[in-house]
Amino acid sequence: MQLGVNVPNFGPGTDPGVLREWARVAAGLGFDLLMVSDHVAVTPDVAQRYPEPFYDPFTTLSWLAGVSGGELRLGTTVLVLPYRHPLLVARMASSLQRLSGGRFVLGVGVGWARQEFDALGVPFGARGRLTDEYLAVVRDTWRAEEGAAPAVWVGGHSAAAIRRAVRFGDAWHPLRLPVTRMRSVLADNALPGFAPRIALRLSDAPVHEVERPAGVGDLEQIVGDLGELRGLGAQTVVLDPYDGDPDQTRRPEAAWRALTAVAERWRMVP
């Protein structure tokens, strides 16, 4: 099972030097995948959690592909598919797939920020239907281009998202769920693959919650979550150290220490 990291490509502490250091740290710790998120118009609802500067994911990943060497896979978690014309997404994704030597993962989702949809002139209520339509166009476009198709991970855990992952995806990419919830979905559905993104909230003491999200707790709990996800067939697990406070981006060292602890302990697991 591979491990990835969701890197903040936004916020007051993020700049090219910090992004380059994230890549260096992730590669140095033996992580396999570096992923970033997506917003186009940083409207007030977005800015509360993901403020400017917000670096475009395709531009950021293209730059990181050039400065990080060939060790890391690169991806989006998740690209809000209805924000862009599907032919543009297909072109950008296939270009990044080729230029990175086949290292790109296109994680997609329907989006949640109603004000951002309004700013872009995209009907919020149609986002699910548009995502399905756009995924069909993207897939059809890639069929005509040999070697252009990256892996597609479909985010979300609604019934519609599960159907979308089965129809269009190479993997289901749930975000921040308890292990019990993911186990239930996997038991009830024949999914093409499994690549969850979980939290990384390392505490000194165990966290006792009935619905504890995977990746939240002390080191043994987090490593135990990884072991359970591996047992459920996860090909990749992406760790997300960002908890919603933009000021965290000024202090990435705390996230790097948590990633170091998990990586070192995980290497000891048989």
C-alpha cells in the first residue's frame, strides 16, 4: 500500500519555497504521492478555510513535477470538475500525465462552495449531473490519445458518488471518514479500487469517539487505521494534516513532525 500527503497549496504561509520543501520532506520520508486541492474563485465561503494565495492545482503540480525529481506521483484531491470545460480538463490532465512521465492522478469531486459556483456562473444544483457528463467527455477524449489517461479517483461518499466511482473511476476516493463507514461502503459495493484520504491529527493520548475519523488519535491508533485500510484493499492512503486553520500554513513544521512519526512507525509494521 502506498502513502500520500495532501499539501496545502493555499494560505498565508504558502509560497513556492514552502511548496518545494513539502515535496522534499514527503519524498525524503518515503511517501509516494503528493496531492493538492482546487478552488478557482476564493469567495467568502472558501476563504474561511482556504484563503489566498491559492495556487492553481495544474500549474502547481506541473511546477512540482519539474522541481521534485521523479520520485513522487502527483495529483488533485480533489479537482472540482464542474468548474472547467471538460475538454480543457482532459487536455490539462493528459498534458501533465505525459510531462510528468505518467505520475499524475486526477482526483475529482462535485464541489461544495455555493458562492464559488455562483461566481463562476455554474448552477450549484446541477453539479452532480455536470460531473457525470464531464467525466464521460474526459474519458472519451482520452480514448483517442494513447498514453494520455491518468488514474481517476472519484471523491465523495453519497450514493451518487459511489455510482460515479463505479461508472467512471479507477478508485473510490472518500474523504475523512471513519474506518467503519468505509468498510460498510466497500462491503455493499463492487468498487474499481480504493484510495481514501484520511486526516492526520496526531494526539498524545488515544481519542475515544464512537465515530472517530480515520487518522485521528495517538500514533498507535493512526498506524492501526492504516493497517485496517490496507486490509480493506486500499492501494493508496493520502494523509491530510490540514485541519481548517489557515494559520497552520505558517507552521508546516508541525505537520512534518507528525508525518515523520507516522512514516517511521509504519515502516516497522510487517
